[in-house]
Amino acid sequence: MSISERIRYKSGSFHVRPELSIYFGSVVDQLRILIVEDEGLIAEMIRVMVEDLNYPEPVVALTKEKAMSILEGGTVDFAILDINLRGGMEGIELAKKANECGVPFMFLTSYSDPKTLKEATQTKPGAYVIKPFSEEELMAGIEMSMMHAKGNTDEFVTVKDGNRSILLRLDEIQLIKAENIYIEIYSVGKKHLTRMSLTSFLEQLPSSQFIRVHRSYAVNTKYIDSLSKSAITVAGQKIPISRSYREEVQLRLKK
């Protein structure tokens, strides 16, 4: 279904049918996004997509002047920039201003020629997405931009939770439990369910930080409260240590 088909005019306002969500640590639901697009309908479609992804209602600027004012005001945390506005390649100028203001940004544009790409990459965008684009591509652009803005992409792992793509901080994952063809990921204050084997998920995690203690359990060593021969307590939960993993667990955790 297209974006325009998901926008319905009701009682003088737009009704949005949310489909996808993306979480970036614990701050995504507070991320203030600026959309810079001089075509009103396209700007509205991007706004709908951003809200579909569970971000707060974004700010929209149709002109370079308004966007400059918003960036300088320090009221946004991230910007989605079109390159070619009514005055020409004004998105490049806005990207430079975003860098000056410390605001991470991505480009969302129909321009993919070598000259434009060269100018755009010199401003160091977090992502460069070509129109037309999908919600998934917009989601990936925001996600990658914010990861790069944090300076270390190794601190996160992406998982699917239902129809949502969730970016989890590694240091907030406490333990992982296998349940048939799914795994339950317990992080600080939350639990996520994703269709994946425990073995496959552990391959994405640093072995220095996570250890398997049972066919159905792996834990983050940071959250270990206590350890005995047959069990380990992590974040208040008692987890069995199976015989096949006992020796490795004892060696790793008693160093």
C-alpha cells in the first residue's frame, strides 16, 4: 500500500495508520525530527512515514529560511533534508548549517548524479536515500544516521520484534532465552520477542560480553548477581547452568 493510500482526511486532520516502529535505545520516542522539503504533498507523506515509525510529530520546513531558523534555534535532534529546494541546491547549505549546530542529518533526494553526490558526501550525511523510497528505506536511513552520530556502531544490535525493527544497546541486554523458534531478549525494563535461533543471535554479539550457560539461555556478564555450580542469577532471575556449559562458564567467570 502506498503512503498516499494510508493518509485519510478525517474531521479536518490526517489520520495515520501506524505500521512500523523503530527504537533507538531509550531516546527514539523523544527524537525531534526536522523535515525539509519544498513540495507540500511530499513533505506531508514524509511526515506520515516518520510518525508511522513511532517518532513524535516532526517539524516541517518548506523553505531554506525556515529550516535555518529551526536549526539555529536548537529545537531539533535530527534532520531529513531534500537537496534541491526552490532556490537551487539549498540542501547542501542546510547540511553545513546542521553540522555547525551539531544536528545529525540524512539526505532524501531525487538527485543521484556524480556531481551532486560528491557535494553531498562532503557534508558527511548519515545516509543518502534516493526518491522514490519506501518506509523501510527511510527507517534504515534514520537508524544508520543515528548510529553513526553515536560514533560507535558496534554498541548496538538490530532485531525484529513483530512488525518493528528495534535497535538495542548491547549494554542494556541482560539475558536471552530460547523459546522454540523464537528468542526472548530481556533488556533493562523491556522484553522483546524475535524469530531467530539463540545460536544465530549470539553470533551478532561480542563473545567477551555474552556467554551461553544453557541450551536455552545466554547472559550478559555485566548483569550477573551471583554464581553457583548449577545456576547463575542475572538481573534477579535464576538461570540453570547445564552440564555441557558448566566448565566453560566456571572458567570464564572465575578469572
